[in-house]
Amino acid sequence: MASLFSKIFRTGLVTEPFSPVDADVERVLEAISARTRNLLGRALAIREVDAGSCNGCEIEISGITGPTYDASQFGIHFVASPRHADMLLVTGPVTRNMELPLRKTYEATPDPKLVVAVGDCARTCGVFAGSYAIVGSVDTVIPVDVFVDGCPPTPTAILTGILAALDRR
Amino acid sequence: MTDYLLQLINVALVLAVSPALVGLIRWLKARMQNRRGAPIWQPYFELRKLFGKEVVVSDTASWVFRATPYIVFASTLAVALLVPLVRIPVPVALGSDLIVVVYLLLLGTFFLALAGLDTGSPFGGMGSSREMTVAALAEPTIALAIFSLAVGAGSTDLGRIVAETLNAPTTVAAPGHLLGFAALFIVMLAETGRLPVDNPSTHLELTMIHEAMILEYSGRYLALIEWASGMKLFIFLSLLANLYVPWGIATSNDPAGLAVGLLALLGKVVVLGCAIAALETRLAKLRLFRVPELLSVSFVLALLAVTSSFVVR
């Protein structure tokens, strides 16, 4: 027990200061922080929906809750139910089996709600395009506010996308 | 009259401070995971946001689902009115009785379990059955642990128990006292849904207890339930503090004494909050089938506490 706590103490903070990719994004971020305060009160609950992804995006998404990126410092946290959520984070091309669950999840989310589609597959279906198992991109099923590009996108890109979606409201 | 007014201020205090306690524990845990973490006042932002959101209710939900958040919130507020927090004695007419307090808390749990079943979602029913299992094992222990103090004080009135302990400071080191504290601490972890019984930050439906029952709630209903569970945590911690380490609590209505009482209460609750955060960093969640073992340990501790209170007296 003592060794655990001494290791915690020796390691110190590992959270990196949030560094957006370029100066443009930085300006957007500053504008957002003022506006999100009015809209969602600096508290954003996210429900992650895997609509048929290869799980590459999920690994990056789980990265943003880890110590390095620590999304909770911005008041962003993941929840277990769409009823608790303000934002849906959808990954992957929408498969036939996930079309109805995705639509139902969207309906179960209370207003005001946002949708961020993460990864190239969510926009273009990626390597799965044309498959008999695929319905199409995420925006053919539910309205999408922001797409985050990348295969898979980095945690920084996902965070920037989330903040950009807040700005669109 | 002032007695009653001051007791109402207790309620305002619990309402105002409990989200910060939840935030403090989360922040401490984040620091112990080497994360930066959300500020301590984050739960206030979350509550404000939830009150402004739409409420989505399933078609299959009945009145139980809609009434439960108000019942849970009101019963917790009623408990806040009854327990000795900043000052003693609690006005007798309010009936600050141990048994009333224990069963008012159980009333909220009972309705929460009904609401979990109400919408017919599989996770809700699972959460309800688990919560009832834990409650059935934990409830007698709370009563028994505090009974060991009641035996010494000769009364089940919580204010009287605190006053008796203040009068006879040596009883704090009595075996009945120490065993009772250990028993009540374990039960507090179970009742307020902390590790190792339930994980308050879990996203896995299969491991949830408290969270599984409230999966269907949204908007202001969710806010009321979250706020009530924060208040329950605050009440449990202040009961632990005031019953077992009563020093600092105000015994009259003089303002300086009340200020000391308030600071002492907050200080003791913060220390217990730190203990919870350290414990949750160290402990893994117990397998569900091992929870009854932990709770029977706490029951045995409580039983020994009562026995030793009789013998030592």
C-alpha cells in the first residue's frame, strides 16, 4: 500500500497541457469556452456509440479519458446511458444491425444534443464502402454536427472536434 | 423557535455543500491517478446543466418513475433536518430518532429500486435486485452500530447520543465505540455506492448497482437523484463524524460556537472524504458474491460493539 502511494507521489501530474494543432483552432477554443458556459454549463456528458467500427477509434477515444489527455479537466465525461448524455460520439460505418439501435439512441438522448462522428469510416465508410453489411455513413442515419477525420484520429483531434461541435450551437 | 430555524439552516448547508464533497472526492481521486482532474465545483455545473435539459421518459414508465426523484430528494432532505450536524440538541419535536433516520434513508432506496424495475429495462431490474440485496444486509448493521452508542446514552435520540459522548470523552476509546465506527464505515461505503461495493465512476452496465437503477433518468429527474445521493454521502459522513468524534459541535445557539461547530463539521467531513478517495485508489471492486461477506463482517463488528457496550457499561 505504501509503495503504491509513494509511486503516485513520485510520478506527479502526467496530464499534458492541451495544445491544439494550430493557432486557428486556439482562437476557436477561446471563443467556445465563453459560449459553452451558457449552453451546457461547462459540463458535457458523452455517450460513445460504436455503429460498426474496427475499434481503432475506440482505442483513441479511451485515450482522452486517460491521464495524458484527461478530458475531465474540461468537464467532459463519458456516461453509461444516452439519457444522461449531451453528445453522441459515433464511430465506424453504420452496419445494418446497428442502424436501428443508433436511431433509437439518438431519440433517447434529451435535447439539447450534439452528434460528433469520429473517424474516416463515419464519413466515407472507409474500406467497408460497398459492403452488403453497411447501410452508409453516419449522416445517412442521424444528423451529424461535426466529422473528425483520421484513421484513427488522434485524441487531440477528437477533443478539438468535440469542442468545435459545441461551437456550432 | 431559533432551534427550529437553525435546524433548517442544517438543511440548507447539506444542500449547498454536498455537491462540493462529491467534487472533492473526484478531484482527489484524479490527482491520485496522476490526472489534472475537474475542479471541485464541477458537480454544481453538472446539476445546473441537468436542470436545464429536456426530460425523456420511456412510454412504459408509470407514475412511480416520475414520483421517485421527488421522493428520494424529499426523504434525504428530511433526514438532513433530523440529524445533528452543527449543533445539539436537535429539537425534540422533530424526532431525531435513530430508527426514523435509518428508515427514511431506506424509503428513498426502496423507491429507487421500484423505479429501476418500472421501465422494464434489463439493467434497471438488475440494479434494483442488487441494491435490495446490499440494502437488506446493510440496513440492520447501521441500526445495530448506532444502537451500541444508544445503549451507553440510554436513548435512541441522535442528539442525546452525541451529548452523552461529549459528556464522557473517555468512551471514545471504548471497544464498543471503535468497533461501531468500523462497522458503520463499511456500511457507509455500501449504502452510498462507493468502492469496494459499487463503483461510482463505472460505465460498465454489468458491474453497476446504484447507477444501473438510474440509467433511464434524464434532465431534472437525474439532477434530483444525483443531488440526493451526494446529500446522502454528506449525511453519512457527518453522522460518522458527529457520533464517534463529536468534538467541536455547538451545544448552544451562540454565534461563535456555531461557527466553530460548522468548521469542525466541514473539517471532519473533508478528512473522511480524503479517506474514501485514498481507499478507492487502493481497492478494486469486490465481486458481487463477495459483498455479502464484507457486509457480514461489518454486521459482526456491530454486534460485538453492542455486546461490549453492555458488558463495559
